[in-house]
Amino acid sequence: MHDFEQDARAARVYLGGYLTLDKGGVPRKRYDPEESEASDYCRAALARVLRSDRPLDRQLRDMLADMFGPQEDPYRPFSSRELIAKSRSKHRREDVFANSHITRFMWERCLAGSPEKAVKEAMDNFDISRVYAYRLWARHKKIYEAIWGPLPNK
């Protein structure tokens, strides 16, 4: 089990950096390099803090809010960093909502006719290839049959 206060401190380090002294004794703000072990630990700690049932303290709330601001605010000490949402994967993600919609469409057409006709209508309506339509159908048909029973033989 992780200590909430320790996680909150690590989250503040991730969002706000930490201070080190340079050769002249001047404090400088630093951040752990992204994808370093220290940075990953702090990110995981931030996620645990955000998912906990405990209230978020004002400093963490302000640090997060500053990262969402559209531009840097010279009066906000943590607004020099920004939050960028991007895909974790370099590959194109499957659109599960579209796939579910298309599969449901084909299921309903199969109830009224044949799978071949359902695939043809899906190709026409959704501008998808025959291969893609059959891949969706093969992947999801058993799930639909488990929920609603087998398709009637026509």
C-alpha cells in the first residue's frame, strides 16, 4: 500500500519540479527526464492521488489547472509547463464505438436476411471494405449470439 502523503509529494515533484543548487549556489528548478524511472514513479504517484477518495489539496489542484491553461501566466508559478494529450501508441487506434455500431448494423440485417447481404449493406453504408466487414463480423458474431442467441436459419 502506498502512503497518500508520500504520493502527493511525488506528484508535486512531477508537476512542479524540484530545486537544485548550481555551482554558484543559485537554486534552479529541474524536472526529471520524461520516461525516466523517477518520472515514471512520480506519474504513477500522481495517478494514485487522483484516483483516491481523498480530497485534492489546493497546491496540486492549482498545479494541474496551470497546466491546462491555454497560455503561460507570469503570475502563476506552475504555468510554464503545459499538458499535452496524445496517443500512447504510434499505431492508429481501433475505433471500438464505430466497430460496435457497424457490427450491430450487420447483426440487425442478418436477422432480416443473410450475412452476405448484411455485409454488402455495411460496405455500402459505411464505406468499408469487404475484408474489414468480414473481419468485424467474425470477431463479434459469437458475442452477439451469446447475448441474443443464434441467428435463425433462413
